[in-house]
Amino acid sequence: MTDNRFTGPILQVEHLKKSFGAHEVLKDISFSVEKGDVVSIIGSSGSGKSTLLRCINFLEQPTDGQIFFQGKNAEHDWPRGQYHANVGMVFQSFNLFNNMTVLQNCTEGQIRVLKRSKKEAEEKALMYLEKVGMTPYIKARPAQLSGGQKQRVAIARALAMDPEVLLFDEPTSALDPEMVGEVLGVMRDLADSGLTMLVVTHEMAFARDVSSRVIFMDAGVITEDAPPAEIFTNPKHPRTREFLSRVLEK
């Protein structure tokens, strides 16, 4: 259960570091996220964006630093399953169970982690599958779906856990260009609904138009953290200006 009375930042990252051997990928990262924020994290490949999300979700163990969710230490004060239900993640490679139907993919976590009954889990799953336009495919298996359809199922699966925060790790990068729009459309609707989101993305239009804040990362540090209008029209840091001039010319 989350604490609905909590009024501080829903998520805080303090002095986070991550090294793989001698290679320091994240260097003293600190920022906070308020409830309802949509934070887009942009930057070149290799800047540490995906590693940051994986550390927040504890798919990678941070080398140093702390993460707080609703004011409590995420590593020590939250049972891991409960934390993962509250801070969900959508991956670029979908991570669906290939041996399960669409509906089963969306009920398994609810039954195992949240201890919901099969009936309750199916009702919740069907509600979110309808929200992402995947109700006609509930009996299909992932191999029968397009990339865009798989990603919409992955989003429905994450939403069915009733997360407080949803992390998106480059959710459109594995998709054919014509399927990118359908997934971004779902994400725009989620942002409009008030869901707190952290989105690692190369989709600059999404970062500019949908985010409440944009974080620019370079070489394992946060170089700039500002509202999108500021980042896109008047970036302060030369590295941010260089990156945006390159990606926006494409």
C-alpha cells in the first residue's frame, strides 16, 4: 500500500552512482519527482539514461547513493515486490511472457505480487487492455502481435499493477516508425490522466510537448534539468545545445 497522505516528492534520487568495474556510468545523480510530473530524460547513447532507470527500479544495484519513494528508503524500507508494483517499468524490448496469452501476461503479476483473485485481476487487466486498444487480442500470444501491439500490452500490464510511478526505457526504439505513433499516443493519454512518468526517450516531440520537465544527461551526469520550453528554446549548457542542434536537424 502507498501512503496517500504523503505530500513531498514522490521519488527522490540522491547522489546515485553506478560503476561497472572501473567504468563509472552514473556520477553523483540527484533529482526529485513530484506526483503528476512527466519527466523526459534525453541525451546521447551511452550517457547513462537507461542505467539510471534500471537503478531506480533496482534491476541494477546502485554502487552508491539512495533512492526514496514517498519519503522512505526504496532499498531498505519497501518490500521489493511492493516497490516494483508501485514503481513500474516498461522496457524497449517489451519483456512479455511468450508462453502466455495477452490476458495472462496482464494478470500474472497481479495474482502473484498483489494477491488479487483471478477474477479481480482479469477485470483490472481488461480495463487497461481496453484503454490501450488491445481488447480484441486478449487470447493472442506475443508472437502473433506487432511490435506496437506488444508494447501496448506491456503498458497495460504495468498499469494493471496500479503503479504510482511508471518508468519507460526508450519504449519506442524497437518499433517500426509507423508503430511509434500508436505507443506515443497511449503515453500522451497517460500523461493527461496525471500518472507520474519518467521517460527515457529519443522522441524529441514527445519530450517537448508532453513533459513537465526535461533532464539532459551527458557522460553520466545531469547537465540540465528544466521545463521543456527552456531546454528546447534556450538551453544553458553548450553540450545541450550541441545535442539538440544535431537531433533536431534530422
